[in-house]
Amino acid sequence: MSRVRHYIRQIKNGRLKELLGQLGWIYGFARKHVVFIGIFTLLGMSGTVTSLISSLVSRDLVDIITGQQTGKLLATFAAMIGITLGTSCITQLSGYVSNKISIKIDNEIKSQMFDEILATEWEALTRYHSGDLMMRWNGDASVISSGILNIIPSFINYLFRFASSLFMVLHYDASFAVFALASIPVSVYASRTSLKKLQQSNLSSMNIGSKMSSFNNETFSNIQAVKAFDLLPLYSRRLRELQKEYTQARLKYQRVAVINSFILTIVSLVVSYSAHGWGIYKVWKGDITYGTMTMFLALSASLSGTVDNMISFIPSTINLANSAKRLMGVLDLPKEDYSHKEEVAAFFAEHKEEGVGISVRNVSYAYANGTEVFENVSLDAHPHEVIALVGPSGEGKTTMLRVFLSIIRPQSGIGYICAGAGTPESDAPKLELNASARQLFAYVPQGNTMFSGTIADNMRNVKEDASDEEIIDALKIACAWDFVSRLPEGIHSEIKERGGGFSEGQAQRLSIARAVLRQSPILLLDEATSALDMHTEHQVLQNIMADHYPRTTIVTTHRPSVLHLCKRVYSIHDKQCTLLDKAQIEEMIKGYS
Ligand SMILES: Nc1ncnc2c1ncn2[C@@H]1O[C@H](COP(=O)(O)OP(=O)(O)O)[C@@H](O)[C@H]1O
Ligand SMILES: [Mg+2]
């Protein structure tokens, strides 16, 4: 009774509902491959049928040899060999089919996950470490793709094998069925206790796996800092601690599994010897032949083996559900809205000549951790203007650029793309900021964001059909051509991970060139010239402004020299964004020097 109550409580707690939800989600992937999975299942079943036939044939063979039956020895022997070869062919074929489906499903899950992760809202995604994401993308997706193939078809197969063996036993001599079935309750009871422990240890070992992946990821990408601070012993100790944690989680389950399988072995030994005894007794009484006895022994062994196999599906199903849970956790995060692509493109096509500006009104924003950055701020930037955002570090300059790019969504207030020099209050056509509007932006982020590959690859990342000449022009505007042209391989020189192989100032100029090449109506430069000397910085900004493209440029900066070039300067400070007048700008410039 208490058991029943326990299960009812579990259902009420929603655990079963959750499990069913996870299995349903997995089914969504399996559904598309139902034909392949069906073929695979049928192949498995035909293996079962041939093995049943072979048990009948081997009965005949034994009876012929022991003289009970005067059949044709050679023909029966040939049938036996034929069946063995046939079974082997089926096994090979189903192995091939299963590999093929498994790779297909694996690719499908991984590509879908990849797309969904990329389209997830940035702030929600930053809750996960990139190493953790890698682990989920790689490990959990593989568990699911192999699970879909192993669990569903194999379970159906085992069920079929169980039913057909049972049918044969009942058909020829029901008394043998007792031995085969006697082991079921014991097996079920022995496995039951280990299930909960298994689930916990499985989940915790996967979580530790994620932790380890994050740790390695971070260590390898920050190897310079690790070396510079002489942290080698510390880091190798940390890895070993994680490994120890991982080992403990894995072994916790293994211990239960070992005891469990030992109990199952004893049970099956007892069952098998009793069946032998019963068989010998029946042969002695003359009820059955030797051949029939060997057949029954084979069948009852297959029956109890199948039961054990079916029980082992429970833990596999739990693993599968755990992996689904970890993937669903990521895939359920809020997604960005890319549904306005055409609308934005049409808007820009219409206002290409006059250009487009950007305006925000009454924006308030706080990060998910509670850090309030803006309270009711507004600003405007129009084509042919350079607008500066200045302010101490950590006041919200980068955050404002994220608002423009819709990488974050303000809790209140709104941003617009306005045609020409229009403002949201004027009659000028306008469009609300959204993720699709990013096609109008070029962005030079703070820090090094070049990708590995050649310089030309990096440039063509943002404009696929750019010619070499266009790339060189962009490099010239960014004052990068002087050093790129001196490289032996020019624009085909390799950049390593995160801009490796180039100085910070060079990487910044490459990053500016990439943004210039994109020729977007709005250009955002986030302290993009911080590593350049004053002279080069001035030159770059003047080059950018020299073309007659109706571009709206917004720069965040500390440098006073830049402020001279700007149309308007906004100070971002204390959650406010205030327009500075000439005197205040002069004051600021003086303050720097
Ligand atoms: N991803 C984030 N999550 C939480 N807080 C953040 C995040 N990024 C920045 N902040 C906080 O927001 C504030 C503004 O940061 P930021 O816009 O990067 O400053 P700035 O670019 O002016 O130096 C800082 O207090 C910073 O700690
Ligand atoms: Mg910043």
C-alpha cells in the first residue's frame, strides 16, 4: 500500500510527467526516422526467428546423433550451418543500418542544437559556461542519438524474443516455463534498489563532466595567464581534484551495479541448474528426448537472459532522460526574434540615400544579476554624424551598444532606427530595434574578436563576396594595410585563435577593417582604438569619416582627441546619459591632459 502511495506521490510531484515529457521530446527526433528504426527492429526480430529455428534444428541434430530419430544427418547439419551464416549476415546488416541511422540522428540533433544555441538570447545563454555548453552539445546529444537506436528497437526485439521463446516453451512443455519465469521477480527486486542511485550518480557525473570541460576550456584558452602567474601546479592539482570527484560519482553506481549483477548471476545459476535437473528427470522418465531437453535448456536460458536485458533498459532510459533534461534546459531558453528580416531590408532599401540613424527613448536596463545600468535614458545619432559615449569604466558604454544591437532587451523604454535625421517624435519613418535590425550594423567590439583563419577569411566572414581589392581598401581605411602589406603572405596570412600572432593594436585595426568592409549604415566602435597611438587613432577616425557614405557612427572612448571629431558627446554616468555642451567637453578634454 505504501508503495502505491509512493508512486502516486511521485506522479503528483510531476517526476513521471517530467520523464514522459523528456521521452516525448526525444521521440520528436526519432519520429522522422521511423522507417529506418522499423527496418532495424525487423532485422533484429528476424535474428530472433532464425535463432528459434536454429534451436529446433539443433534439437533434431541431437536426436539424430543420439539415435532417437532417423533423419538425414547431412541435410540437417547443412541447415544448421546455413542458419548460422544467415544469422551472421543479419547481424552485420543491422549493425550497418544502426550505424547509419545513429550518425544521421546524431548530426540532426547536433545541428538543430547548434542553431538553437546561436539564436538564444545572449544574456540567458551566458548562464552556461562555454565548456558546459560544449559538453551538452557533444556528450548529451550523443547519448540521445545512440539511445534512440538502442533502446526502442532493442526493447521491442527483446519483448518479441521473450514472447516467442515463451510461446515455444508453452507449446512443447509448459513445465519448463516455470523455471524461466521464476527468476523474474527476483531480478526485478534486485535491480529496483539500484535505480535511484543510478539516476543520481548519472546526473552528477554528467554535471562534473561539464565542470571538467569548462575547466579545460578555460585553462587552455588562458594558458598565457596560467603560465605568467606560475599556476601550473595549482591547475594540475585542480584537474586531479575534479577527476577524483568524477571517479567517486561513477564508482558509486558501479558498486551497486556489481552487487546487483552478482545477485542476478546467482539467480540465473539456480534457475539454470534446476532446469537442467528437471530436464534430466523428464528424459529419464521418457517424457522427452535428449534433443527436446537441449532445446528447452536453450530456450529457458534465452528467456531469463531476455528478462535481465529488459530490466537493464530502465537505467539506460534514465540516462537518456537525464541527457534530454540537460539539453532541454539549454534549448528552452528564450530565443531572439529574427522575424523582421525582410521588413528591415525593405526599410533600409527605401532610405539608403539619406541613411538611417538610431534613437533610444526612456530606456531602463538592469542585468539579470540585478546590476542597474540605465534609468530612463535617451539619445540620438544621425547619418553623417559621429557620436561619442564617454564615461568611467563600468558605467554602461558597452551596455548601451548592446541595447542598440538588441543583444539585450531593456526592461522599459524603446529604441528605433529612424530614416535620415528623423527622431521618434518627428514624422520621419521609423522601425523598432530588434535582432533582425543587426543587418544594418557594423560593430567593433571591445577586446580581440578575430577568428582563426587568414585575414581575408576574417574579412569575408562579414561580406562573403568581397574582392581582394575591397578588402585592401578596408584595410587601408583602418590603417592596417601598412603592416598587412609587409607580411610575406599579405591578406592571406594566418591569424591564430583570438587574433593570435598580431599585436593588440594590429588586431584592433583588423577588427575595424572588418567593420568598414561591411559598409553598414550604422557603425559602432567600442573603445576600438584604445590600443592605437594618438596619431593612428586620429588617422583611422578621419579615414572613416572621409567617405561620403551616409553613415551613423557611435564611438565609446576615453581619448580627448577623439572628442574633437564628434558631433555630440554623451556622458554615461550614474545610470544617466547626458548630452554635454561645448564647455563641458572642453572641461573634459582638459581633465584628461
Ligand atoms: N553580462 C553582465 N552581467 C551582469 N552585469 C554586467 C554584465 N556586463 C556588464 N555588467 C555590469 O554593467 C555595468 C556596465 O558595464 P559596461 O557596459 O561593460 O561598462 P563600460 O563599457 O562603460 O566599461 C558594470 O557595472 C558591469 O559590472
Ligand atoms: Mg566597455
